[in-house]
Amino acid sequence: MQSKKRRVFDLHWRISALFVAFGALLATGVIAVAGFGQVMILHPVWEQILQSTTKHYIAGNTGKHPVPLPTEGAYRGWHLKAGMPLPADMPAYLAPLPAGFYSEEDLEEHDPLSHYAALITQVADGRVITMIDMTDIENMQNRMGVASAVFVLVNLLLVGATLLWLYGSLRKPARDLAQKMQALDPEQPSQRLSVDYPQAELHAIAVQANRHLDRVERFIERERSLLDQASHEFRTPVAVISGAVDVLAKQALPAPAKGPLERIRGTVDNLTETMAALLYLSREPDGNARAESTRVDLLLQELMQDHEHLLAFKPARFVLVECTNLSVGAPEAMVRIVIANLLRNAAENTQEGEVTVSLTSGRLRVADSGARFDAVEAARSYSAALQSSMKPGGGRGLGLFLTKRICERFHWSLAMSSAPNRGAVVDVYFERKAEARTGL
């Protein structure tokens, strides 16, 4: 339905419709003109002319100076008296016809090659026959009809040729430009559109699109530079805090101070991982760089132990139901961020019960035992969190943002679904073998 709506409002189709309507209107007008010519041949005016002239002749014969009937030209007449032979110039088939008016159509069956309109009037001493020769008018009308048909045909051919020209010179190049714009890969910088279009409009569009790509590329470069500088600037205070935590850990501190110290250490570690992820994601993929490999199964078991403290004060626990050997082509820091965020979110959503974790061939699944939720609403909340994290000053949802960006970077699939009487089920497909029920 949506494609049909786009087709209705397509400029090419609207122009084509206008040309087709113009051709149809032109053909209708020419046919109407040709039909008007035939109507003129059959118009009652010819009968009125013949009746008037016949009355004038009959009235003139009653006086001393009779009025003769014309014998030459398009209008002719004959006075047939009893016993008088038929005139040589009069069509013989008119003599036996009953009195009355005969149009061109009525007499066509008697003489298809000639076209007459005749009036036969009965008088006291015989019959008066008056006739108008319409052969020249009919032939002219036929020639005009043929010329009109040729005119309509030529115009329809011109309309068709114009539509083909529009398709070849406007629509096809426009589609080509649109396909080239769609083929631009955002992961490959310095891509530009070809501006070698003979149409000035398409050339202008391509030029402006390239200028826009230049501005976007400069903007991205500034953002990456700013992110890189900010991350490097943050490394120094983070390193100082980390060093201070190590020094304090070696001191004889009271027991109540160990908890806050561990929280500081955990926060520093998370911040360090976040900065490393941001720096990694800000760089373009390097096809020549040495491929890194990470054992997901070993890292998963390690992170489950590290996150057990999140469920320490709840009647809940992590359960590893299945764990197969799996290696992925990604840095360990990136895989660590993804798994840690899934475990942390599941722990936050679980008040009691189990957080089940399974690692099968190409898929990591984390399912919490929170309240059952609507997958559509969860997807909306997830998208809102991503949008909030990308706004200036919007730090909420940074973990989800990093998780999604890392999955996109390594072409993994991230999916969320709901199971009956259970909470969230989040899947990461390291190999795109399955489609998510609710894709994010």
C-alpha cells in the first residue's frame, strides 16, 4: 500500500499522466471535429434550402415569366412533366422515388461514389426534382478525417516518445543517483557521488550531496578528535584515582572503609573500560590490523563471578545452564563490555529467583526472572534510552548504547523477547543465523 502511495505521488508518473491526458484530450477534440463535419453533411439546413428554392420556382411558374431551374453547378433542378424523357444530366434513380426529402445517407445506397441531397415535389403537371451535389464536400471531409487521424497518431507518437525521453533522461538517471546515494557506506569515509550528469538538476543535487558529505565528514572528524582528546585527558585522573585506591588497599583500613574502597575500584574499572570502548568505536575499522580473538566462554565465567555481588543481598543467583567453547573475532575489552552490561541489567531487574545464562554455538542468552513485560514497550524504552544517551548531557543508557554500537561494529545481532511468566530474555547472536523476535 505504501509503495502504491509513493507511485501516485511520483513526479514521473504525474508528468506521464498529464501527457496521456493531453493526448486523450487532443484525440477527443479531433474526433469531435470530424464528427461535426459529418453532422454538417446531414444538417436540416440542406432540406430547408431545397424547399425554399423549390417553392420559389413553383411560385414563379404561375406568372408570365417563369423562373428557370439551374442546370449547372452544385445546385441543380429538373421539372419532369408527364411523357417527358429523363434529362441526361439527372441521376436516373431519382425519377421513380416517392415525393419527399432524401439526405446523403438515403441516396448513398443508389450511388456510393456520389453524394447528393434531393427534394422531390409533386406538382400538377408532373414532378419537380431539386438536388445539391455534396461530393466535393464529402471528399473534403474524408481528406480532413484522414489528416486528423494522421495528426492524432503523430501526436500520440510524440507523447510516447516524450515519455520515453523523460524516462531515459530524468527518471532513470534520478534512480541511478538515488541508488548511488543508498550505496554509500558510512564506515568508509571520503566516498563521493559522481557529478557527471548531463541534466543540470541532477548535477546540482549530486554537487550539493557531496558538499553535505564533506560537512558531515568534517563534523565526525571533529567529534572523534574531541572524543579522543577527552578520553586521553580523563586517563590521567583515572590513573591517579586507581593508584590511590591501590595505595589505600595496602593500608590498614577499618572494615567499614573496605566497601566504599571496592566500589571506587569497580567504578574506576568500569570507567576505564568505557573510555577504551569509546576510543575503539571512534576509530574507523582497519582492515590491515591484526585480527584479535576472544574466548567468550572463559570470559563469561569470569564476569559471572565478578558480578555475583550484585545479587548478594537478594534471594537470587546467577545460573550457568550451558557453556560451550566459543571464540569470536573481537577484542576482549569489547566482548567484556557487552557481557557485563547484559549481566548487570539482568541483575538489576531480578529481585528474586535466578538469572540464567547460556552460551551455545554462536549465541549468548541472558534471562532474568523479573516481572513479565511487553516486548514492544521494552523496545521503545530501549530506543528511548539510546536516544537519551546520545543527547548532550544525556548519560542515561550509556551501557545500552555501547552494547548496541559494539554489536553493530562486529555485525552481531542483539534481540530482546519475553517468555510466559518470566522476565526479559536478551540474545546476542555472534553469527547471524537467527532472527530476533523483537529486533532492536
